[in-house]
Amino acid sequence: MERKNRVAVAMSGGVDSSIAALLLAREGYEVFGFTAKLLDDETDGTCCSADAAARARRACDIIGAQHVVVNLEEAFREKVIGRFVSEYRAGRTPNPCIDCNRFVKFDDFLRIADWLDCQFLATGHYARIGVRPRETFGPVGKRVGDSPTDWRERTKDLLQLMRGADKAKDQSYFLAVITREQLSRMMFPCGDLTKVQVREMAREAGLPTYEAPESQDACFLTPERDVDYWLQRVAGEEPQAGVIRDVSGDALGEHDGIEHFTRGQRKGLRLGGGPAKYVVDIDAQKREVVVGETGSMPIARIELSQVNELARGYTNNGRRVMVKTRYRQREVPATLDTMGKDGLIVRYETPQEHVSPGQWCVFYDGEVVVGCGMIERVCTER
């Protein structure tokens, strides 16, 4: 079979990636399943564990696909866990799932697809890939006799990332770091399905993953292996105590380490009674946590680096987009302006709170993912 009909499917041992492989096999693709070993045996979590790899292999046997396990422990430790620790030490809030996507799943995984001689890489993410109309020729329709790969080849410059059909499971926030070039090789077979449909399809197909547990947000974090554990293992040091101050600079108490806090957090401050206080800033150099009441530090704009523009025509023209800086956060309206060579300014229509450097801001226009950028600075003035 030609390379263009071969698909490498990243299989975590969960139900979503198993159904992705099943659907592609039913469409006539030659499917190669692979499971990435990301954690050593001592720290194996729910995702990509030995049990998960065994489930993925059994699913491939039923589907009629080959399966291999690929060791990416070193890459994951350096690019994801290492960054997780360094960002918290710098007083920022990392997003390890986005780091895993941009450095491992859409980088190392594509190299694995090449190694398997596959044109495409598929995952079980709940997102869709659409085709925008040509500016002068209108919609790009399928021709008689078109295979999915023929159509993809003719439309690769028009592809756009879109939200998943299941709004409760939509994962486009985590996928916004994918580049336009990478998008042309990606497939998300579950994007038009709901989670209920996926599980039912797996049950009907007799796949061993149909009751597999949901993967957790950060697979390497467990009650036993928390932030303190990874700080000691990666950086070789314990969190350092410091002072908690209010926005006027008065000392209110002490904390056990800035690594335990993120902006917007209330839990763990141990400040006693009075109005509820939240973390509004973290000074890593002084090892200080700054707290305030609701509304004490409204954020009018944020400055982004590492911008990934997936859809053009949204900057410097006052065009409104909807943005969010956390996966489960409610989207709010804003406009985008370029800043320097690779930066971007997000100006909120209404000031927001608890936005943290290190997190990612993702922009939407309806169902379309416009792009994203890493938050470098938050500003109270517009």
C-alpha cells in the first residue's frame, strides 16, 4: 500500500485512540498503532503505562493493525517535566499538556510516523480539521473518485483547526500549538463524535478499551509524586519558604514555597478569617506570594510570545475574537495587535482576573481556532 494511505495512530491505551484506529481501518487506511512510553516504571501513571500499552496492543489485534511501543522517556522528562519544574520555580504556571503536544505529540510523534513510513499521524483528540473556502474560487469540493488523501493534498493550504463536535470534550485548546504545516499531516477521527458514541462504538467492536479510565490532566502527577517530588528529582532542591503579602506590601503570613501556588488560587494560603483572598502575583526573585481580594488587580491586556497563527487576518484590525487562558475557562471577547517581530498583545474588552504568565492564551472565531501564544506579561493598563 502507498505511503499516502498509511496512518500512524498514537494509542495511549484509552478508548478514544482505539476508536480513531478503528475508524481509519474501516475507511481503508493501513493503520500502524504505536504507544509511547513516557514515564519510567517507577513513575508510570494511568496514561501510557504497561497496562495501557497492553490494552492498545489487544485493540490493534482486534482491528487488524500492527502495534509497537516506542520509548520517549528522555524526551518527555526533558521537554515536559523539566519545563514544568523550571516554570514553577520562576513563579509562572506551566501547562504540561500543551508542552507535551507541541514538543512530543506533534514533533516526536511525526518523526515516528516517518519511521513507520506513514503519511499521516492520527490521535484520539476531540477536535476537527476543516477546509476554509478559497478566497476567489469558493468552497473546495471533493471530486468523483477522490480518496481522503487526494482531497487532503488539494486542500492542505486551506486547512483549519476547529473545535470538536462534543463541546464537553472539545480539546482544541490543547491543540492550538500545532502548526499549519503539521496540521496537513494530522487526523482527528473522533472529532465529529461524542464521548458517549465513542464508548458505545468500542463496546460494540469488542475493544478492551471501552471501559478504560479517563487520563488525568498531567499523567506524571500523583498524590505520591507531586510538585515537591519533581522539584527534588529534577532540580535537586526542596521548595523554599517565603512571605505572603497583600497588594499594598504588608506581610500577612508565610508560605512553604512559591511552587505550590498559581494566580487565582485560594487554597493553601492559611490566612485566617476576613474577606476571601486570592493569589494575584508571584515574585520568584523575592520568593513572595502577593494576594488580594476580588477586583484588586484587574488585567486589561496580556502580552504573548511564541505565537502560533493558524488563521490569518485577525491582528491590527480591531477584529473581535474570543479568548481563554485555561482549558475550562469561560471565553471572553478581545482584540489582537502585533508586538515586535513574534509577539502579540491581547486587549480584553472587559478587564479579567487571575491570568498567569506561563499559561497559554487561545483565540477562537466561532468554531475556528485562530491561534495561540504563551503569556509573558500581564498588564493592568490597556
